[in-house]
Amino acid sequence: MSIGGGVAKALLRGRDLGCETIQIFTRNSSRWQAKPLTDSQLAEFSKNRLLTGIRPVVAHDIYLINLASPDDKLYQRSIAAFWEELTRAEQLGLPYVVTHPGSHVGSGEEEGLQRIAQAISHLHRQGPDLKVQVALETTAGQGTNLGYRFEQLARLLELIEGAERVKVCLDTCHIFAAGYDIRTPEGYADVMAEFDRIIGYERLAVVHLNDAKRELGSRIDRHHHIGQGHLGIAPFECLLHDPRLLQVPMILETPKETSASGEDMDMVNLDLLRQLKTN
Ligand SMILES: [Zn+2]
């Protein structure tokens, strides 16, 4: 949800769409520098949280950050920026910062995973009392992005100091692009059983509901409106009826567009999901 006009405005936009949960950037997502949150911004945010009843509000980190970078300068900059992400989310009282784990940019997958684990371990030591938790997102595996196999997230959980503080975010478009076929109830059951075996349902803190513009295993990260891409309706029906996910916030990251008939596509996607939920 856009934070144009200030973080607190995102809650009002969410309320207007009938959202029960939202995801936000806590800062301009295309810049390294961010102004600190002011007391009045924090006060307005908590006021709007009470007013709208939206919870949880989940943070997503900015895409400039690469905790797997083999370039020391960029690596240190990323760690410092991720620390800011955590502290801003903490100030706002948000439970999770969702992050794409990182890109190894040619240094190799295991080396990249080691870098990410060292970075998050460092941040855990730097903030032993932080309540906000990192949620590692499953990725499409585009380029040298890590996190496209459940095993890679499991490896991170094995390497990170204080891994009990780390959660996972599952993105339907990303796992499909990475080769996990959830298009049928049987496929969904198999993939989620694999997720449970390798990572564990108890780690799953956030779900991103996105259809996919590209085919199974494309390794290309292109989100589409629910039911309009290669995933179709079935996986969303499965997720919405999965009894193990009743308490897990589910968030759309579909394109911010208007339909041919002038409807806000967020509203169209939400209506469709609510129909699937009650069917
Ligand atoms: Zn996502």
C-alpha cells in the first residue's frame, strides 16, 4: 500500500479498500537515505491503526538492499540500511520486515547464503531486544537471486544466529516461477508438504497472493492479477481454505491498475478472493 503523504495514510487507503492487513515500505523505496520518522508521524500512525483496526501491518524492505552482495561497500551499506528498516518497523510497532534474501552476483550460491546469514546474525546481535522479526521471502530466482528453493531458506535458518527470530514469507508467483507447481489441489498439497518438511509451517508468517505473468519455472518475477495469469484460481482457493493458514496475513502485490471498466484492480482482486473464501 502506498505511503504517499506519510506512512499513516497507507492505513486509510487500506480501510477504503476493506483490507484487514496491509504491507508497506516504511520509506521511499528507491533511495538509500531516509528521513527519521518523527513523533507526530508515529502518533498519527498509531491513531490510524486504532481507527482502522488493520493488523498486522507488515513492512517490506527496499530493493536496493543486497545482504548477499560480494562487494564489501555495498554489503556494509545494505546492512546499515537493513538496520534502519528494522528500527523503523520497530518504532511503528510492526511485527515483520519481509525481505528478498539477496543476490550473490556471481560469487556463488553458498557464498551468498553465508553473507546473508552473517548480516542477519550481526543485526540480531546489534538489536538483541528488537521485537520486529525478519521474514525471508521465497523468490522467483531471477538472475542470481537466492531463496528460490525451500532448501536455501532452510540453509539460512541453519546458519543464522538467533534463527528462532526469523520467519518466512511465501509468495505464490515467486514459488511458481521457481518451479513449484501449485496449480492443482494435488500440486498444492505436495508443495506445501515439501514446505512443511523443509522449512515448517510454524515459520510461515506472511503469504503474498500474486498470479504469475510467466510460465512455471520461468525464474522471472512478474506479478499478475488473481486468476488472470498462469496460476489461475485453484491455488488461491487452496490457500484461503488451508486450515493451517487461518491466522497468517495474506497480502496482494498485484499491479496497481484500473480495469477497462474503471474499477480499482485492488478492489477487483480482493472481491474475487473474498468470493473464493466464502465458496
Ligand atoms: Zn512478494
